[in-house]
Amino acid sequence: MARADGRVVNSIGPDDRGFPTFLRPASGFLIYLEAKPGISGRPVGTVTFRSDPNNSSILPDLQLIVSRALGNGSTRVCDAGPSPNIGGVPAATLPFGGSQANSNAVNDLTCRFDARTNTSLACTRDAFMQVESFVASTSTVQFCTSPGVGTEIAFPIGDTTVTGRVLDAVGQPGLPSSIVIRVLSH
């Protein structure tokens, strides 16, 4: 999680499931996910949109779901604009694919991210706020909301769990990880 100015925001602590919790406004911030090669050593996949309306097993390399609908919760896939066709993202449940509705929700959220493989293009900055930099020195890819979390995908008041995983270049998934975005008011 990062602020719009690239500074990393620290967790306020774990929720009751142990997931790091971040106190944020409903919109106006960035979400990032960093990845590195896993046990296989294969490169991290960088595709953020791969959809087939007739095959729920077709998914992008970046896979994210949210436990509660964002914005207006539109079920249109990748309705990221231009205005007035901007829509929200529906809630989904694990597994990431499993159903066409879940596959669509994954693609609807991840199509709003860019994959960055060069630290000079990172959406976060170093500790001195001087240079764009990945947060973890071992990361090889950083996925960032582009341009950020706007009102079209504003988080609802309360806790929303964001769960993500990344596939390697041959489609093998990494372990999923979850965070909680807590919004106190709009």
C-alpha cells in the first residue's frame, strides 16, 4: 500500500485473521503488489488482463480479488473509462477463477494495474523520497494501480480484504497474500 506521493504506509496492525490492516481514505491512494521469482526460479508473469467470457480458467498473471464491492460494484469487465463508462469492481471469493463471475472480477480489478519491471518506473520511492524504487530489494516486478484508487473504485466504509497472488511466466501460481483496507468515513 502506498500514498499518492509514493510514500509507503505502514500497517496499523493485524486484523483478527492476522492480515495486515491499512487505514486509508475511500479513494486517493495507490495499491501496489511486488513479486519475485519463486522456487522454480522462473520470471514473474506481467500480464494484468487476460479474459475469456467463455472460459473461467483464463486469468491474468496478477490475480486480485476484494471481499466487498468497490465503487458501484459494476459487473462489466474492465470498465475503466473513459468517462462516463467508468465502473466499479464486484466482490469475489476464492478460488481466483472457479466461476466466470470470479474470473471476471479478477480481470476487472487487475486491468487497472500496470506491471513495472524497472525500479526507475516504480510507483513507490526510496526511504529518502528521492528516487523511484521497489519496496523490497528482491522484487523483480511491481504492480501498481494506474493511475490510483479513484472514486470509481472507492473502498466502502469498513474493512475490505484484498487477496492477491501472481503467476510465474509459465502460469504457476505463487502463494496468495491478503491485506485489509479499513475506511472509517467517506
